[in-house]
Amino acid sequence: MTYVVYGALGSGSVPVEAALTLIGAPYRVEEFVTYASEAERARIAPHNPMRQVPVLVTPEGETITESAAILLWLTERHPEAGLAPQPGDARRGQFLRWMAFIPAEIYSMYWVRDVPSRLVGDDLTAQAEVDGRTLKRIADCWQVMEGETRPGRFILGDDLTVLDLYMAVVSRWRPLRRRFHEVAPRLGQVARRVDALPELQAFWARRFPFEGDYADPA
């Protein structure tokens, strides 16, 4: 009864892998580094026609794509892990709101950023413009989330959820954590708590080492 995750180091599969680690469910990862090359995107195509990760294959053989959908499904499959407010919980609306906000408003920018020629062709000036504008859009969206949430120890209060895992990973991507802390300082403190969870230290070191460009600024 093992889950299979198609993913890559530092990618959108990492919050899924982190959730499975906290749940304690057996899983293995098959690497598809889709952000690296067209060949890797072609290799994942038989598993996901969108040619991207993550992909979850359940123990029953069902394929699920889209990181937010996978995370939500896992919290329903494993409610005993307590990684989401359940239906009827007063926090449920805001949980769903931000679980949709991150992929719709922020994560989607990386489809453009990874290969800007998808939208503007080979014009290097236009590609540089896309780079700058998407970085600003990402920072602006984090600032909106900062203004609309009232974090406690974690985003929804004192309980860790998959929303915290999602935010902690995506906020590592460009424009990187320094900018994230500038526009979302309270969320930044939550991200640092997620980074420091003892039960995930070995996992982070293996799947998304927080060093180099990805090191959290002091």
C-alpha cells in the first residue's frame, strides 16, 4: 500500500512529499525534473498530459495531479493526521481560500517563468520584461495574503496544516525568501517555523536543502 510521487528536488512535489512524511504513509519518489528540460517534460507526459509535476499515484492505482488537489485529497484520506480543518470547522473556508490562492495566483506564474519563450518567443528583451513582471506579481500576491490572514503559530492558528507546508515551499522560489520576508513578515515567521519542524529536518535536507540562493536570510 505505497504511494508513488512523480516529482523533483525543490519542486511542487515537495509539499506533497512533506505531507506524506508527516502522515507516516509509505511512499516513493520517481524523479522527473520537468523544470530542467523539454526532454523531462516529454518523459512525464504519459503520466500527466500537462507535462508537469507533481503526480500522485495512489495505492489503488488512481492518478491525481495538481498539488493543491493532491494535498486536499491526502488530508481527507488521512484525517487522523490532523493536517486540515475538516468540514464544519470554522477555519475551513479560509483554509480552502488560501489553498486555492497559492496555485491560482502564485504557483501559476512559474509556468511562465520556467520557459518565458512559451509566451514571448525568443525575444530576450521581452523575456526579461516577463521575468521582472512575474517577480513583482508573485511578491504582490504574497503581500495580499499577508494582509488578509492573521497567523498564530501557523497560518490558521496553532495547528499545522498542509497550507503551511505549501506556503513554506512556494515561498522558497524566486523572488526568494528575502523578498518574501519584506512583503509578508508574519507569514515569513510561520515559514520559518515550518522549516524548523523537527520531524521534517531530515526530509528538508534530502528534498529541498535550504542553502545557497534558497537559504533563509537571518
